[in-house]
Amino acid sequence: MFNLLMTTLLEHRLLIMAVFLVLLIIFNTKSTGRNKFICLLTTLLALSILYELVTDEPVTRIPGKIDRFFNQPSPKKTQNVHYYSLPKETLPPAE
């Protein structure tokens, strides 16, 4: 039962997010004082929906992508031999 519920929520997460966004917009326009937290939450939810529509992957995968990017192995050897030269080599010989 729980697996069926979670599968259904994951399949329709974009629709659920869109309904929640509409409810937030309605709540924010009906309230007399514009709540800054509700405006921030509405903006973040709209951006996450846009991200999912453009990239076709959930927003929750962004931290993993960042982690994989920064954990890539660094180059062991430089390709350019003139990348850095010691100052002693560039100075004229002392007399």
C-alpha cells in the first residue's frame, strides 16, 4: 500500500507541485499583507517546476550533480610545459 502511494506521488509530482503553486498564488493574492515567506516559497516552487520541465529530472538531483562535479579526479600531469616557471629561471644570471 505504501509503495503504491509513493509510486503514485512520484509519477504525479509535477502536477502536485503545480496545484500547490496555484494554491500559494491564490493565498498570496487574497491576503491583505503580502507575506515575504509565501512570496519566496512561491518563487522557489515556480523555479523548481520550470527546472523540471526544462531538464526532465527532479530538482533533488542537483546536489548529487554538484558533488560528482567536485569529486572528479584532478589531472595528474599538466598538458602545458610552460604553465608555470620558477622565478629563478626567468631572472638574468647574477654577476
